[in-house]
Amino acid sequence: MQSNEVLEALYQTIIDRREQPKEGSYTCYLFEKGLDKILKKVGEECSETIIAAKNGDNHETVLEISDLLYHLMVMMVNEGIPLSDVLAELDRRSEKTGNLKTFHQVDKNS
């Protein structure tokens, strides 16, 4: 299965859990608790991903990235954001070259 197929299958599974809840499903639990709980989990997984990467543990980083992607997809389904919109935006961005943004200098002493 190609990576986009894996993402699409996961996204569809999350939609299915929302439309046809299954007892004991973690995904259903998140939908029941609502957006605040989903966003809390996205934040937690983001922080855990950063910590794993900072610790130089690639295996743990992969696990945390996977958790983050899953929770982001739950958020997307909850908010009605199609996976195709995100994939299309990534595709659009991949066609850009030489798009380095100019960042302004920040005085860290202020």
C-alpha cells in the first residue's frame, strides 16, 4: 500500500468510527469528548514528537509522529476538513521552488 493509500484508509476508518460508533473505540471516545479533548491530544502528541526528536530517538520519533498524524486526522474529520484538501495543498507546495521566505531579525534581548 502506498503512503497516500495508508493515509486515506486511516482517514476513512476515522470517518467510519464517527458515523458508526463502536464500543470501546478510542476514536469514538475522542469524538464523544469533543474538540477540546481532540485538540489537547494533538498538542500532547506534538510535544511528545518534539521531545523524541530532541532526544535523538528515531524509533520513538516515528511512533510519536504516527500518533500525531492520527490525532490530526481525528481533528480534521471532526472539523469537516477533507484529507484531499490537505493532500492537494501539499502537492501544490511541492511544485514550488526557490520560495525561501525572508525572516526578520528579532532582538532577543527585548
